[in-house]
Amino acid sequence: MSVGQAFSFTAFTTAALDGVPQRRHGVAGASNVTAQQAGAGLGTAILVAVASAVTSAADQGGEAARLLVGYHVAYLVASGVVLLEAVAIAVLPALGAVQQAQARKKGSRRSSSASGLSSGT
């Protein structure tokens, strides 16, 4: 997990600072780090809550077996979140490109209709 975080934090920081004026980099960087820390804490808390709830509800064997079931379910939940994130990473940039193309198309229509109106008068 740590290796993946090392690669992703660089990308997150780059994305957080992209387009931000130089004088605001400190605020943008601090906001980025705060979001990473809050996300890590919240994610850990959710996974611990899932593991605890499943461990409490498990009917199998002794304490060790119930803990194992709880951890397995927590890791499955974490894997599901990672898969959802992978889909979002694959789909969202394409949606953004479509929206940008539509905005450019609307902008060119407006400018051509405005120039048509002005040349006709």
C-alpha cells in the first residue's frame, strides 16, 4: 500500500497545484495534505468499523476465526472501493473531454451567429 501511496501522492500534489497562481501554492499544498490526512483517517475508521461489525456478527468458531472473517470483509470492501476509483479514473477524464468539446462547440456557434448578425445589419 505504501508504494502505491508514494506514486499517487506525487500525482495528487501535481494536480492540486496545477493552475494555481504561484502565490497561492502554499494554501493549495496545505489543503491537499489536509485532504489526504483526513481521507486516510476516515478510510481507516470505516474499515475498522466494518471489520468490527462483521467480527461481532460472525458465528464461526473461536475469536481468531471471527476476527479473520471481519478482516476479510474489510479487505473486500477496500478492494471494492479501489475498483470504483479505477473506473472513475478511467471514465471521468473522458466525460470532461466531452463537456469541453461541447462547450467549445457552443462557443463557436455563438460567435458565428453573432458575426452573422453584425454583418447582416
